Amino acid sequence: MTNPPPLQIGMLLFPGVTQLDLTGPFELFSRIPGARLATVWKQPGPVRADSGLELVASEAYATCPPLDLLFVPGGYGQIAQMEDAETLAFLRHHGARARWVTSACTGALLLGAADLLQGYRAATHWMYMDLLPAFGATPVAERVVIDRNRITAGGVTAGIDFGLRVIAEVAGVEAAQTAQLELEYDPQPPFACGHPRTAPAELVASVRARFAARMAEREAQLARLRAAGV
């Protein structure tokens, strides 16, 4: 009996990515039996995350093999990629062919810009959920949302839960449970403030104020895209 072909996973990497958006799912995906992972950018080499951590792209857009699973992370650098023709072309090409199209955090907005969320339920970071309808997506306030072959996650740390759900989808529940136990993923957060539904109202207001400029930048970008008929 021949072994099944390896699962080819392509993970977008771009300057200004939030590293945990990428590295959390990467750690989980690396535990899928037979999976081959590639971090993909315009060219191979170092790429700096928004935290300053240097990551490395292993594959270029032009040489990326056909993908079974396409993954898009978020981060401040995602804004620039929303209007980057080369990145959008890469996402459209592989998104139309991949068995699964996935994202974490504001990576969902980038999927939307590539017209890959039209008619799908989706999640993103809580602060930007209201932007999803601009791309024809239905926002769902859940940590991980699965709609047919689209799997999207909320903000940053939701990528861990997302990674486990992906493993369950592609390799079975036992493989996902094994990965969770190996990583001792048994979260006990010291504070009940990881989402606006549980955080104090004044803390939510403070965080929104800190990110007001970034929200305004995203809203202005969406207005430009609409005006251009994108």
C-alpha cells in the first residue's frame, strides 16, 4: 500500500507580520504527520516581524509549489499587503486551488482583499470584526470559524486553537489531541480580560484608543479600495 502524498502547507510571511500569528499555527502544523511547511514571501530570506523578531521565508511566490493548505497571518504589515498586487495575485492563485484556505487574526482581511471570503462566515481580531462585511464575509464572534473549506481564527493567540482545529480536520481528532498534550496546551490565563466580553469596559476603551490610528488607516484603505471598484 502506497503512502499518501505529503500535505503541502504554504504560510504567507510579510514584513510587519505579528510573529505569534504565524509561529503559533506553524508549531501545530509541523506536527501534522507527513506535512511539508513553507513560509512564503516575494523572495526567500529574512523578514522582520512587527515585534522586531527576524523570521525567514523558505520559498518565493514564483517557486511556491501547489498548496493543499494556504495560511495567512495578520499584523500591522498586513495593511500594506492589502494593496500589493504581487501578494494578492499569489493569494488568488493558490486560494482558488488549495483544499483549505485559512487565516489568523487580520489575515482574514487580506483573504478578503484577495476576494477569498465572499459569501463565507469568518473571524478576525475582535477590534476589526466590523470590517469583514466590506469583503462579503459574515463576521462571527467565535475563536475559530469553519465554513466549508475556509478556516479563520480570531486575534493572535486564537491561532493556537485554530491550529488544533486544523489538525483535527486534516489528520483526525487523535492527532490534534496528541499535539495539544505534547505542547501542554492547558491555558489558565491569570486575568479574565482576553476579549471585550470579559474585560473591564474602561480597559476595552483604552485599548481601542491606542489602536484608533490603525483602525482609521484600515478604514481609509477600505474607502480607497471601494472607490477603485476593488
